[in-house]
Amino acid sequence: MFNSDPFSEAASADRPAPDDRSRRPDSSPEPNRPPEPNQTTEPNQTTEPDQPADVPNEAPEARAHATPWRAARTAAARAAQPLPSVVRPLGEALGQTLAEPLAALTDLPSFDTSAMDGWAVAGPGPWRLPSKDAAPEGTGTSTRTSTGTGTSTGILAGHAEAAPLSDGDAVRIATGARVPPGATAVLRSEHGKVRGEGRELYASRHITQGQDIRPRGQECRRGDALLPAGALVTPVVLGLAAAAGYDELTVTSRPRVEVLVLGDELLRAGLPHDGRIRDALGPLLGPWLRALGADVVATRHVGDDPEALHTAVSASTADVVVTTGGTAAGPVDHVHPTLRRLGAEQLVDGVQVRPGHPMLLARLAPGRYLVGLPGNPLAAVSGLLTLAEPLLRTLSARPAPPPYRARLTEAVQGHPVDTRLIPVVYQHGDRARPLRFHGPAMLRGIAAADALAVVPPGGADQGAEAEILDLPWTADGIGISADTATGTITGTGGTP
């Protein structure tokens, strides 16, 4: 059950050997990142020792049915179907995915528009100006008023179409205003000179036909496809949808997730004492799952009681239940017995990955799932990226991010059998520097990380290319934001 004890994960197998040469002192900390202390020679200072190849303290049957890491991610992605679509106001659709293509409901722009403050002009110059529209001689500045819609006071954004211009005429115009019929160009304020007692406008440089006019339909025509179904609704997509005439969007529902943090030993406040430890996963999981596009309906603490766990899981109406700890075979590990009592279908039971081997995925009922995470914090993060992220991505109909790789700046020791996930920071473009403090119970390394590097069995040499899994708040620059009204942290999208 432990989620902060460095020795509680089954087999403790994510621990690099004390003589790991890949953990060299760093010459300097990454910019804007907390510095890491100098390397020491104490064996458990930054990592925890690996198990030998035969992993003697792990049950043979546990290794026999463990799923390879990549196959486990694929199984999680294929375990579900996208949730039904719903219609949401623009303000409530952020972070969801479009359930149908976004087509323009109007031309953009919907009329010829001035791209600059200046004068709408007709034909070649110099041009005649209405007397009330003139600025002091030689200033070339634009004086706008808030009254009137005719040519005597200039044309402002938001006003109806102005009177047509005759050849040789000019009228002041504001950025975004409708260009009057007959206008052939817009002369920028800084390129015009007003002379002749404010009645004549001259250009200080050559002006071309259509200059600084955004023609109707320049960006799109009504009915044009703007975005396909499955596109993530970002803040920019909301702006585009509004400009294209939408008040609401049809999006895929957010997966509803309930988090059950298991363990009698966990404290929710204060310092550890009397053998009890702080719960690190309760504060971590909700925001992380929201960053993956989930609607976290509750985070509840459940003691080491099989009946309490059975009641909590069977009573949940969430699409996905996420549990922490209790996935191994210890005296208070009740997740497997609970799944058997519920008649759940085990889809993944153990994964060949370090940290986080004793993770699992089960189907509780059609359309309802349980992701069992290990109790140690970094091991739980590994389970999030291995099983929860692909499952939630499918349920919310998000497209899989394109894979990419980076060169490791240091060698990384591998596990003999399992894939390893190692926190890294980006460095010099396509390079990634492995971080220390990556034992299964440690969050210090990943707190400073940009991503996790996927290290295959046997390890990776310095300069080798490794697959990279972005963290939700670094992927695509989407990030997470705080809700000041509720104190919660919500994701705006993005997936590893």
C-alpha cells in the first residue's frame, strides 16, 4: 500500500546498482530548474539498487504473465471506444476533442476589411478629403471619433457599410472597419500627408491596388473545412470557432474518473510520524488526470479493508476507477481479490517496466474500467503513462501524439528484462539529460523533468536515441492552469 516507502514496490526492481556510471555529477543545473545536489558515494542517495537478472524475490508466476511495456500501452489504447459526443458552449469545450469536423459558418472576413488605421482611397492620388475628416497639416495622424457613421467623421469598426467612394476620394478608416465600395486600397496613417488646408491627401510611398485590404473570404469561405473531427480544442480553436460563427461545439465527452487512494498508513496533512507517511498520490493524481482530459469526479481515501475497497469500486459510476497501491500479493493488497469478486476482466496484469511493474488494467463492465497503479509515487506515474494515458486518450477520442526521439547525454543502465522510464530534461535541441532521484518512491527527479525517456532492456549508451514521453504540461506547450475559484488545477489538453 505504501506510496512513499522506497522498499514497498514488488521486487524493488527499478533500482540502479550503486556503481551505476551513468549518474555522473552535472556541471550546471538546467535554466529555471531546481538545482540537483552533488553526487555522493552513498549507495541509496539518489537511486535504489537493481535486482539481479533472475529477480529472486518476485514470484515466478508474476513475471510469467507480465505484459511487455509497449504491448501494454497498445492494449490500453485498444481496450475502449470513444465516449458519446455532447454539445458544449464554447466556454466549456476547452481541452476536449471535436466530435465532428469544424466547418466555417461564414466567410472570414465576412466583408472587405481594413488591415490598418489610415485612409481608404479610390484610384490614384492625391486624393480629396472631406473637410471634417482632415488632420492638422503635415501630421499624417488619424483622429477618430465615436460618433457618426458617414465619411465626414471616418469609418470605424463595427459600423454599417459607408457611402461609396468616387475616384480620387479618400476617407479615414480604422483597423477592422468595413472598406467602402469603390475603395482600391488603404493608405496607412504613417504613409500619408495631409496638405492644402486639410483637404488633400498625398502618399509618401507607392501604394498598390488592394494594399492593406483584407478581402472577404481571404481566410475561408462558408462551408470550408477548418479542422477535422478529433482535433483538440485549444484556446486558439475556441477563437477560430467563434470567428467562424459558432456559439457551441460538438465534442467527445470527458472520461469521468474516480481516484481511490488506498492505505491505512497515509497521512493527509502534517509531517510523517509513528510509522505513518504523507500521501503523495492524492494531491498528484487528480491534476495529472485532468491534464490528460479526464473529469475527476472524486479523490477518496480507502483503508486497508477488502470490504471497503469492494464497496468503493462496485458503487462507483465513473468510466474509470484509478486505485493506488494494493496491486501486488501482500497481506493488505486487496485489488486482485476485489476484481475477482466483481467478475472483472483482467486486460493487463503486470507490465515489464521499471518502475511500476505491478500495475494492472481491468474491465469492470462494458464501458467501465479500473487502472491499478502501484503505491510508490514514481511507479504510479509510470502506470499513468503506460495504462491510464492511452486508455483516456481513446475514451476522449484524442489522436495519439507522433512519436519522437532524443539523444541521451549520458549512458543509462538498463534492467535485464524490463523497459525503464527515466526522467530527463531537454538540452541543446534534440538531446535529453537523464536525471537522478528516479527510484520508484522518488518524485524529486520527475518534478524537475520535461519528459521520461524509454530505455529498453539492457540499457542505452551515451548518444543513443531514446523514445521520449512528454509530460502533460510540457506536451505541445499546452500546460495546466489553476482555477482560482475552486483551487483545483485543470488541464487544457495535451498528452504524452
